[in-house]
Amino acid sequence: MDTDSFSDACVCFRLINKAVFKLRAEYGDMSIASADFRNPMYPNYGELWGYAGRVAIIATNTIEIGKTIWVMDRDSGDEGYARLEDLILLEDRNSMTLDEVVALFTAWAKDGRSAAMWWLGWWFEGTNHARSVWYYIAALRANPAQHSWAAGRIISDAYTASMCKGYPKPNLDFLNDIPEITTRKLHVGLWEQALNMALSAKEVEKILVEG
């Protein structure tokens, strides 16, 4: 290494150290997961973290102190609930794209995992209303013991159809095809039918918004 290269490397190293010390001063221990979303150690959904000796995908979209965090085992698709302090930082924390995460959850949903269906229902909220509702219905049918507590909210939200900025208001005619909504009767076990409806839901294009 020549003198100039060595000098540049030293400067770069000092800058990195300075940045690390600044982060530590502001956020504390940089090796422990944090519930502060401003902290670089905040576990965002879709990230990989170590938990109970396995690689877990963060499934929850909000993290609060004192509450467990919904995770999914990356290799098996099993769900779990981790304490914040039990999460272990992984070097490949951001190695999966969100598209890859969605594809993996979709595969798990096809295998009948209701937790994956539920997550996909959340994922498509505000961007593809029909797909979101059908995923929630699939989860209800696949595992009513776990998800029926939210049946009323799902039905209410289905009619409200709140959309993210830039997405058009959906046509709600598809709700007439969901007996859980029209007759308030849960079709336990018929999750594959609802899952197929979710998968075949028409794609929604984002519209241009001025301003």
C-alpha cells in the first residue's frame, strides 16, 4: 500500500469510528435491538434477526417496549413471538428484498399457514384492497381460533377501503362474493378458495398524484 492510499484509509477509518461513537452516544449499545424507530438497531419488518438459534424474519410492523415481536422462522415458516432483548443482530440482516419476503410468505400461505395469510392481508392493505381482504378471509377460514377475534374489524375495514396515497378507490362488488361479509357466516376450512381469490385479484396500478 502506498503512502497516499494508507493516508486515505486512515482518514476513512477515523470517519467510521467517529460515526460509530456518535451513534453510540445518541442511541446507546449498537449491538442490542431497539424499540426506537430512529435507532439503526430498530428491527424493521422483512429484516432477518437471530432468535432462539434460528434465523427469523421480522413480521410485525410496530415494536413497543414490553411487548413481544411477531417473527417467522425463515426456513420453516413457523411463527413465534420474541422479546426485544432476545433478538440477535445478523450480518445479513438486510439480505432479503421485500419482494423476496412477500414471495416466501406467499409460498407459506399456499401451504396453509394462516399466519402468512394474515401477514399478506396486512401487506396489501391500502394498495390492493381485494387481495388484502381475501387474504384476511383465508386466514380466518384456515385458523378461526387464532384470527376470529378480528372478524368484525376485517368486515368493517372491507367496506371502508382506506387506500394509500396515489391508489384509486376500489370497486367493492367483490364483497358480495364473501359469505363471511354478506351472511356473517364463517366458512371454516375453505381457505384455499379464499387464497385463490387473493392470488387472482386484479393488480392495482398506482395513479399519478399532482403536488
